[in-house]
Amino acid sequence: MRILILGGDGYLGWPQALYLSAQGHDITIFDNLSRRLFDLERGFNSLTPLQTLHERIATWQTISGRQIHFRIGDVMDYEALAATFQAVQPDAVVHFAEQRSAPYSMIDRKHAVFTQTNNVVGTLNVLYALKEFAPTCHLVKLGTMGEYGTPNIDIEEGFIEIHHKGRSDILPFPKQPNSFYHLSKVHDSHNIMFCCNIWGLRATDLNQGIVYGFETEETALDPRLATRFDYDQIYGTALNRFCVQAVAGSPLTVYGTGQQTRGYINLMDTIRCIELAILSPAKEGEYRVFNQMTEQFSLLELAEKVIEQSSHLGLEAQIKYFANPRVEKEQHYYNATHTRLLELGLEPHLLTEDVIASMLTFAIAQRNAINPQVILPTVNWRAAQNTVTSHEPKLPQ
Ligand code: NAD
Ligand code: USQ
């Protein structure tokens, strides 16, 4: 298949491109490299040393004999996007190209506006490009489990049957997101569902949990193929951060009570789920939602797992409770259905002791690259203005 990967230079997009290329698909990456620019501006770094996109692609070609095509471009630039759709004529488009950090979106007004503009307008452009140039192409869009929030009932896969005053209907599951970033995904979901309905587009919205891990079969072939491993307070996610903190000798930063429970998924399962969605596409006019997670844990459960494995490696990790910089429920019910990808054939890689040990071992090997200055949280949801650095995103005119 011809597959266009928007955001194919990112944490998930790059290993996805490698994996689908290895399966024999014809891959084109479209990315504006904004994620790399953010690190350069702030002095943040991925724990895995990253090669340029050119070097990554050349390495893959040498190793596999397969070519990945790429175009540097912004999904907010409709002309560039449209030209890419016309040139590639994709059978499937995987859309990762969004600003994906909740703390980034809560820094201040400019970062909130940037996040929602980049994500919502970008996705709207993708929907128009599909309509104009590839109406039968299947859109596989990365959403997030955080769209649902933490309701006091089981979370269903996208839709719920409601009985109300003697009538019933199957309606989108209620959304209660916890950040302007998570809200941008809700807005995207509504726009995608609407376009499937009015134009007959076909789309799969993957409400994904928090991804952990840094390696796939393909990235492990050569260090130059590594994907990013973020551990900073803006882009680092819970488990990845806890592993690096344990190695850095910093306390594990548990916000609030640590009872917050979320869905999690291994990086290797992420790329397989997306392949499964591509191979069984949505029908014409169909908007479907899969909950892309394999297990759920509270933060304390994760922290305790990291502490236990750390002790086997001679590290003395400990928890430090921080006053929660976020506004979120700290004691709540959480039970999310996630059967549709299993039905399509997903065989999950679960969070075993070995997985955590391998993440810790990798962090130990990279110990000298850890910058302790970027670990502690400074973005507070309650503040109208947070100072991360003086840099501000450029807003659209
Ligand atoms: P990432 O920031 O590493 O990658 C996103 C890529 O998109 C980057 O390479 C960036 O340069 C590019 N990009 C951003 N805006 C763009 C634009 N306007 N035009 C072109 N390229 C643009 O993020 P990731 O962790 O790989 O996440 C990918 C997707 O998966 C995101 O949509 C995210 O919301 C979703 N997701 C991620 C996780 C996770 O834990 N990482 C969990 C659930 C959902
Ligand atoms: N948390 C801590 N300590 C930390 C970091 C986070 O206690 O050092 C807590 C947060 O308060 C929150 C939970 O851990 O309760 C998860 O935070 P996170 O930063 O790991 O994940 P989140 O902000 O939800 O965002 C990440 C990705 C995002 C994706 C989302 C999936 O950055 O792109 O959409 O996971 S989900 O959480 O299912 O919505």
C-alpha cells in the first residue's frame, strides 16, 4: 500500500514508518520538524541520540534496501499538504502530526492557541485534502484516551448506548478532557466524524493511552535508527520519566496522591495496532473508534515497579509527592474497554519486570546524557502564565 505518515519524524511516527516499510509498504513521511526545533530552542534532549531525518532514512536504505520518501512540510500549509496528497495518492494516511504535550498546551494563552490551531486546523486541512484528492483513502488518526477523562462509569470504545425518557440512541461517549491539548483531540474527533458523515470519508480514530518504551525490532537494528526517548517535564511521559529519574538519582515525581489511573501501551504494540487498523480499513462513510491501550495502572503502581527493578540494578530510587501542578481527579474509578484491536489480532506486549529493567538499563548506559535541569515540573494548570523559557510559539496571522 502507499502510506503517507504525517508526523513521521516523531517518537511514534518514525518507528511506524520503519515497521510499515519493513512490511513492504511504500512509505512517505511528511513532517515540519517542529518537535526537533522545540528541543533546540529549550535545550531539551532525547535520551536516545537522534540522527537527522536524512541520516535516518539513508541508514534504513543501507540496512534494508528499502526507500522511505519524505517531504518537509506543515499540515497547516494546505498547499504543501495538497501537493503531497496529489503526488503520493495514498491508500492510507496515518496522522501523528500534532503538538502532543498537555503541559506545553497549559503554559499560557499563546501555547494553548498554538496547540489548538496546529492540531485542529491541521486535521481540518487533512480532511479537506482527503476529500479533494484521495476520497477513498483511509484516515488513521491518533486520538487519545484522555478525551474521555475519568468518568465514574466504564469507558466504552467511542460510543455508548443511552436510554433517555423512553427513547434510546448510540451516541459518542461523553468527553471530559484535562488540558487544552486533550481538548484539541476532542475537537478533531468531532470534525472527523462530521466529515465521514457528509463526504463519505473513512476514518479510524485511535484513542491511545500513554506510550512507553524506546525500541522496536527495526530501531534496534542500528543506533542511527533510534526514536526519541523524552524525559523532560513537557514531553516526557510518566513511565519513561520515572525510569530516567531513578537513574539520575532524582526522586520519582508523583503528582498529587498518585492514584491517577491511565491506560498504557508499549511502543511495539502502538505500531502493530496502526498496522491492524490499516489492514482492516473503515468502510466508506464509517467513523470508528478503537481504544488503543493494553493495560491500566495507577501512578503509584508504576513508581513501585520502577523502584523494585531499580533496586535489582543497584539504584536507590524513591518517590517524592509533588503538589499536583495539574487539575485532575486523584481518586477515581477507571475501567476502559479495549477489545476491538484484540479482535483484529493484537497480541499485547505487557509491562513485565523485564521491560522496565531494559528501560532502566538503557537509561544507565545513557546516564551522562541526562539533564537534571529539565526534570522538575514547572507548568501549573491554575496559572494563567507559566514561564518555561522566554520562547513563545509563532501564532498564525
Ligand atoms: P512527537 O511530538 O514525538 O511527534 C509528532 C511529530 O509531528 C513531530 O515529528 C513533529 O515535528 C510533527 N508535527 C507537529 N505538528 C506538525 C505540523 N503542523 N505539520 C507537520 N508536522 C508536525 O509525538 P508522538 O509522541 O510521536 O505522538 C504522535 C501522535 O500520537 C500525536 O498526535 C499524539 O497526540 C498521539 N499520542 C501520543 C501518545 C504518547 O504517549 N506519545 C499517546 C497517545 C496519543
Ligand atoms: N504525572 C506524574 N508525574 C510526572 C508526569 C506525569 O504524576 O512526572 C501524572 C500526570 O499528572 C497524569 C499522569 O501522570 O496524571 C499522566 O501524565 P503523562 O504526562 O504521562 O501523560 P499525559 O499528559 O496524559 O499525555 C501523554 C502524551 C499525550 C497522550 C496521552 C495519552 O503526552 O500525547 O495523548 O499521554 S492519555 O493520558 O491516555 O490521554
